[in-house]
Amino acid sequence: MSHEHAPHDHLVEQAAHSGDPLSRWVAVFTAILAALSGLLHYEEGVLQTQALIFKNDAVLLQSKASDQWSYYQAQSSKGHLMELAAELAPQARQGFYRDQITKYEDRKKEIAAKASKLEKEVEGANQRSEAKEHPQHLFGQALAWLSVAISLAAVTSLTGSRKLFVLAGLMGGAGIGVAIFAFFHL
């Protein structure tokens, strides 16, 4: 079984064996950011999955609500036919058609209540999905900052520039700050 290394792994290992203190700091910094990135990737994936599940629930519920409204429309059409039949029927049969009209009106009320309830559930599922999407986007932004910081740290290993390492630290700090902000919005 072979093990693939991330691009920065070689630089971290090389820096750890060199005598340069900056290289050692870069190695530790990169390792910490890489570990944090792994955690954030996991959390982002979990949130994305949850958001998709809630969105899928919303679509399913919307389909059920649409089915109910179609059923409502069918009952309404039948009721209108019964009204027409009552108008055209002999006096002795009109009572039957009036009873049918009442039956269809009662059914329409029940169906409309079910459809409205389903539409509220759709709204709730969409809100739950959006609530997961916001922190997921924040984790994505944090990961972007951390990736830039890791890349700058790798270049720092090659150049030995302390200014570049400070910039990498600022980028890493921004990424960590956005990640903390995202955790507070879970």
C-alpha cells in the first residue's frame, strides 16, 4: 500500500532536518495549518451534505404539496360538474347533487389544509438548508485563506524571506479567524 504525500509534506520534512530556525517555524506552521485544513474540509463536507438533505426534503415536500393542490383542483372540477348537474337535473334528483357538492366542498377544505401544511414544511426545510449553507461557505473561505498561507509558507521555505512568512502568518490568521466565525454560526 503506497502513501501519497501532500505537496508541502516534502518541504516540511526537509525544513525539520535543517538547522535554520525559520525553516523549523515554517515546518511547524505548515503542519498546523494542514491539520486545521483537514478538520475544516471535514466540517464543510458535513454541512454540505446536511444542506443537500434539507434541500432534497424541501423538493419532496413541494412535490407532495403540488399533488395536493392538483387533487384540490380535481375536487373543485367535480364540484362544478355537480353544480351543473343539479341545475339540469329534475327536482327529485337535485338533492343528491347538492349532497355531492357539499361532499366536494368539505374535501377541498381538508385538501387545502394539507397542502398549506406541506408548504410550511417546505419553507422550514429550505430555511434549515440555508442555515447549513452559510457556515459551509464560511468554511470554504477559511480553507482558501489557509491554502494561500500554506503556499506562502512553502515559498518562504524556498526563499528564506521572513516578510513572506509574516504574510503567510497573516493569511493563516485570517483563515483561522473565519473558521472560528463559522463555528459560531453552526
